[in-house]
Amino acid sequence: MTVSCQHDTATGKELKGFNSLDDLLHVKGITTRILELNSQRMTCRRRPSSEEAARVSLGLQGDSPKVPVPQVLAEEEEDVSAPWEPERSGKGSPGSGPEADGSPEQGAQESVSSRAHGEQQEEEEEEEEEEGSCYSEEGEDGSDVYFYYTIGERWIDYLQRTEEGGLLRHVRPKMKRKSENGLDGRALSPGKKLCKGSEYSRTLGACMPSPTTTFGDLRNAKPGQARRRRIPSVAPPPELQDWLRTFQRWSGPEKLLALDELIDRCEPSQIKYMMQVIEPQFQRDFISLLPKELALYVLSFLEPRDLLRAAQTCRYWRVLAEDNLLWREKCREEGIEEPLNLRKRRLLSPGFMYSPWKFAFMRQHKIDMNWRSGELKAPKVLKGHDDHVITCLQFCGNRIVSGSDDNTLKVWSAVTGECVQTLVGHTGGVWSSQMRDSIVISGSTDRTLKVWNADTGECVHTLYGHTSTVRCMHLHGNRVVSGSRDATLRLWDIETGQCLHVLMGHVAAVRCVQYDGHKVVSGAYDYTVKVWDPESESCTHTLQGHTNRVYSLQFDGTHIVSGSLDTSIRVWDVESGNCLHTLMGHQSLTSGMELRDNILVSGNADSTVKIWDIKTGQCLQTLQGPSKHQSAVTCLQFSSKFVVTSSDDGTVKLWDLKTGEFVRNLVALESGGSGGVVWRIRASNTKLVCAVGSRNGTEETKLLVLDFDVDLK
């Protein structure tokens, strides 16, 4: 027989009912798989007579709730994990019970079968053996309930007719079966029927999109998290279901408004409970879900210390956090040079290769911590030059060169502290020096420069030409520029010992000079700074503005920075000769400066050190406070993190470059304040060399070498 489960078209549209099996496929979510699984669970109904159809039509036109519509129904469950119960005649099925006779409503719901009684009994026994999906029953309150499936067979929507004739739509999760793997558009398997006696011989279409997923759906869909009551000790209030149905009926904005009002009425403990339920549902290991390239890109925004913490999260995160290219970028940001063992990747543990770049970063971090807070070991003491003043100091690799007014220079091993060579030849005090690898150049009061081989102690060249003390010099490549008290500058080739050019124009002693291989910049006691073209021996700019002697210079190829006894520091443009900024703040002579990128650090005889931005002319930090120097600053050096300063007060101090905060004293002479002086300092990444002594015999002349290196194994 051909089954017709609904006749009236308008009513079918309202309740998603159907007149034939083809119409059933237009219901959202109904697929051939659903019909196949539930072929023996359908409650089929005869087509209403014309009189009954007229009554149904009239009832709908009058919007009367008294004429129920024939439907395919399902019973609401208490627990979604429970199996669907099969339909049984005599209990909850249409046409059973004492109310089956009498009213037109009961007559319209009566289920009529065209089979014999024995065949129907056999069918019911088959239904008990196979898991069902939907069947018909009247609601507990007498209202009609209509269930239907949606996409993926994971959710069940149902409509409930109220006493006023309206429809309430509800959504809840359906138990997932092993055989349910999403949409299935296949034809019915052989031997399967949609309904006893029906004929079906065509492939059914795909289903429609699913309704909006709720938070409860997400929570219950997680593996191993079957829906359960989180507070089982409290019996649900009788009004709970009505309250939930009302909430479900509202639109999205109305639900948000209701939640906002509900939260305002909750106690803190209840809000905390909501957070405990909600937060875990949105926690995702998104790093592990991303492709490796994207995951590494995300991790590249982390600070190194956060990368180290991330490596402790799980095995996969550790693999990502050991990426060599990732740590290479972190090293470059910190100015860390290529590690020596870049090609030697050692096995950290089974499955993990330790990154050489990470090793270099960790080593540098440990070194920085040694500078900042590590135990200060007893320094190596390099004694020499008797009681004379150490006038100049150079430090390159593991070689230290000190010059003194005792007419000699000494070459020391920074590792053993041994005096390797004593360079003897000058007939006057040594007041300036430069060094590159094993080549040492010195300038003396004897008016000469000498080129030395530090390995052998041999004087390679003696450079004659100046007529007074050689007070300053600067080495670039194989050429060195010297400045003298005779007011001239000379450019020399250190390989041949030849004087290439003589630069004349200053009218007083030249005190400082800088050379970048193209231009020479000099500062003198005539209050001026001059820019020279050494090849043509011409002065391209005379920078006027200082009102006293110029004692210090810095030149980076673009900017010139000059420090003067007039307490000011001036920033000049080398191409135009214009004064860009005048840096005011010091109270005395700026005796030493160091420039790196746009950061300038200046030391002054007023006992303060200042950090400037030469592009803006702004003073970023002033290194002062209770722990500041108590006398003139004699020398300074700075790195990307620290500033090291020395003073006539006999101390060497460490400061934080970014914050300007005092870190600690690296050297504090017992004779400090009573004559002990730190004349010069030179620092590498791992070592600090200090030239100390006194002018009254209270402190022996010597070199102190502090080591901050670390051996990471």
C-alpha cells in the first residue's frame, strides 16, 4: 500500500509534515541513512477522508488548537545517552488508551494499518530488536510533540504545540552511533524498506544545513564527556523545563539580554562556577593544530624567556622551541654573532637536537647574568709600569696592551695574566695607542709614532713628521690618522710607514680625531671641529659653535658628536656641516663619549653619565642617584644592555642602559677617595680590564682583569 502521512499542505508546511515519502526528504536533515535506520520505526497513517481533511483545514484556518495534525512523532528522553525506545502498540501509540474514542482529535490521531493482526505483531517484535530513531506519542501535558533530525544526525529539533496553539522549537543532542559518520546520500540497502508495504525505488537527495550549535552541544560532543548533571544532589525545580523552553524560544539578542540580566543577579560563587564550566571548553592547543611554519611564526613573537617556558609545555612544543632558525633570529635581535659550533648539533635527548643558536643565546644570557648578579671572583692582577700612570689601554681578543708615561708599552695575556712583551723604543711618554690583531701603533711625547709587532715585540716602523706630542690617533684598515699638539693631522700607511697626507688648518693642539676610511674629523683646542677630505688634504667644513676646547669626538659616517669644556655636546651633520642638536645638561668637561647607532653615552667631570638619543636630542637617562660616582668620570663603555663607567673615586660601576638604574660596583679600590684612581677601562663581552693606580702612592699601578665568562655544558 502507498503510505500517506499527511494530507493538508498548509499544515505540512507549518509542522514540516509530509504527504508522501518524497515530501519527507524535504525536511531539513532527513537523509537516506536516517530513513534506512528507521524504516521500521515510522508510524504510518491512512490518508484522512475528505470530511476529516475539511475539519483539519477549518481548524487551521481558525487557528484552533483542537485539531491535531497527523505526524511522525518521537518521545523526549531524559538522557541522550540512552537508546531510543521502540514504539509499542497500546502504550503511547496513536489510537490506544481510553481517549481514543469520542472526540474528532482522537479520531484524527488514530493509527490504521492495512496489514493483518498477525503481521502487525511480527513487525512489533522486529522493532524491539532493532534500535529505533523516532516514533509517535502524545506529550505528558497532552500537547503534540514532533521530532525531526538535522544535519549529521547529531542533533534533534522538536516542535511542541502549546495549549494556545503556538509552536515551541527545541534543540538538543542525539546519541551518536558508530554507524553515523555524517551525511549519506546512498540509496537504501537491499532488503530495507521505509515503511511496511511502501515502495521506494529512487536515490534520495542530500540534506539541508544544520541549525546553530549550542554550547551544550559542544560540551556533550567532546569524547568521554557524556551529558550529565553537574549538581546531582539538587532536585531540579518543577519550573525548570518551562523556563528553559521560554529561553530557547527567544531570539539571539533576547537571549543575550536575558543572560546579562541573569549575571547581574548571580552571586560571585555562582559566577565562579560558570567560569569553571565555560573556560575549559574554549581551551585549545592551537599551536599543535597549526602547520609547523605558522606555529613557528607565532612563537617568533615570544620573548626568549617565554620560549623557554613554552618548551616545557609538551613534547611537540619543545620540538618547535628548539628550532634553529627561530633562535637565530633571537640571537640577531640581541646582536649575538654566529656561534662557533653552528654545524655541530648535538643530541640533547632522544628525538631532540639542541639548537646551536639557542646554545649561543643561552650562553650570552648566562654571561649577562654574571655581569649583573654573578659572584665577583678575585680579579687577575697584572702588575707593571712601576708607579707610573697608565695613559692608554687597548684590549683585543685575549691580548691587552697598556701604554705608560714610563716610555713603554706592555703586552699582556688576558687568560694567564702574564706580561708577554714589553715594547721599548720611545724616548718619551706614550700618550696614545691603537691596536688591530697583532699590530700595535703608539704615539709619544717624543713626536713619533711607532708600529709594533705584538707577537715578537719588534718595532716595525717609526713614523717621523710631527713636531710635537702625538696626542691622539685613529686606525682604520691599514691607515692611521694622528693628531698632534703641533695643530696638524697626518695620514700614514702602517704597512710601508709612509706619510700619505698632511692636514693643516687648526690653530691649536689637536685633541681628538676620528677616521672612517673616507673622511677625517678632528677636534682641537681652538674650539672648532673640522671635517677633512684626506685625499685632497682640504677642509670641507669647519664646525663652529663651541665656546671652549673640544676634548672628545664620535663619528659614525653621518653624524659628528663633539664634547667640549663649555659643558655642551653638539650633534652635527657631516654633509652639510649644520648643528642639529645642542645637548645641554652636564656641568663640566665631557671627557669621554661612545656612540652606537643613535645612542650616545657621555661621561663628564661633574661625576654624572648621560644617555642621549642624537636623532631627537633628548636625554634618555642620567646615571646618578645615591650610588653615583663621587668624582670625575674618567672612562666609559657600553653594550646593548649595560654601561660600565670608571672614575677618579676608585670605582667601576655597572648600570642598566635602558632604565638607567645602578646595578652594582664591579671594582671598588680600598684607596678610593684617598688617591686611588681608575684611569682607563676596556671591556669585551666576557672580560673587563681596568687600569688603576694613584698619583700619591696610595695605590699600586696595575691592571685588574675580571672574567664573566661561563662554560655551558
